[in-house]
Amino acid sequence: MTLELRHVRMFAVLAAASSLWNAARELGVTQPTASRMLREIETAVGVWLVTRGPHGAVLTARGEAFAQRCEDVLRGFDALVDPGRWEPWSVTVAYEWAGSDAAVSGAVRAWSTAHPDGACRLTQLAAPDVAVARGTADVAVVRGPVSAPGVRNRVLHREERAVVFSRDSVLSDVPRVAPGDLAGLHAVVNPHGGTTTAEWLAHIGPVEVVPVRGVDEWIVAIAADPRRFGITPASTMRYYNHPALVVRPSAGLEPVPVHLVWRDGECSPAVTEFVRLVQENA
């Protein structure tokens, strides 16, 4: 006889259930039916796959190998009847500024190796967590708080803050800048997406806030006045440079959480796979 998919599924269930009775119950058939199917399987393959003893059905060495082949067949069949698995996978990853993140970059490389026909798009957006909530992005990297509704997030790591100022600033001789060193200076703040807000600055002492729009304007504003400074995640200045600026590590400033964000209840296998790869590379 020829094996059918029902035989493959039955043997995979038997391997996990350890007894014909349990396998029959899980399959919704009688035990005599399960026994007959096992005889049909062994007749078709021509070897003993199971020994019966006081502790139930025990797979032989060949039975163990056959069970693994059954699992492979079932995974292949499930992929065959699920268009989401055989259509090219795609995922859109949003970030706001300072590039993506090392864990995300590692996941993109792993994705490209595992899914050479799939697309992994990186896009810079003003509010990446909102983009995920609205469905215009699948995954986001967010530095600072996550406020969008209907999303899940995981902190990948916490990034130290750096202090940026002009070369002729009074901070030039300070190797690590502490909150007390900043009192009385002017803080340049991007209120439209920065991780250092006017409210956050309140705990470091009296400072005048200079609002700007975007990273480029932030850099130019700091370089233009030695009384000004900016606070940013350390990675920012790996992507931006200005000959008039100095970047120093901070001391005693709260680090910035870096979140991975995806939709709550996400069921896309492509997104689930990408989230897994990011977590493996974190």
C-alpha cells in the first residue's frame, strides 16, 4: 500500500503520545483504528517502528528516525497550504534617528541569509512606534518611551547618554560631564522626537532651553554658541559630525532605553521571525 498523509500525522502523534490509546484519543479515532494504521505504516516501510511493552508504545531506532521524517513532512505540508509561508516574506523596520541598532542590523543580515527572496526595508519615520500601531511599519526601533497604543515592546538595552558642546565651551576640560556641570548653561532640545525633553532636564538644575527641529538644526545651534549643550544617546554622534563640536560621556545621567516595538497580537510569520532574530542578536 501507499502511505497517505493521515498515516504520517498518526505516527507523529504516536511518537509524542507514547501510547496507541493516547494517540487514538488525540486523533479522534478508536484504538483498533490506530493499531490498524500502525500496521499499515510498518507494512509500507518494511521495518518495525514500534515495540509494545508494559510502558506503552516504544519507538525503535528506526521508529525515531521515521518520526522525525514525519515531522518534516508535516511542516512542509503546513507550509504548502499556508500562502503566508510560500509567498516571499517582507518586513518593514522603522527607526527615527541615529540609525537602527546593532541587534537590528544583525537581524537584517540573518534575515537576508535565511530569506534571500524576501524584502527587509529600513525606513526613517518621525514616530516609528505610531507607524507600527497604524500598520505602515511592521517593527520599530524606538529610543526613549513608547507611547503608541496597541503595540508590544521589549527593551533591547539601555544606551548611555553623551553631552555635546562647542570646542570653546566651559565644559571643554571636563572628561565626564555630570548634571552639576550643566547648571546655568543653555540646553538645545528637539521637542519633536528627541530623548531629552525640557521636563527631563528639570532635575539637573536651572538651564535655559533652546528648542530646535531635527538633528541638523540641533547640531548647528550647539556649534553656534559656547553656552549651549545637547544631551543625546551616545550612538547619535557616530552618524553625525561637526568640526566645532566636542562629544563627552556623561556621568550620572539616566541612560536611554532602546525598545523593539511590534503590534500586539501580531500573527504574521515574517514579523514573528524578524522579532525572534532581533532578540537572538540583542
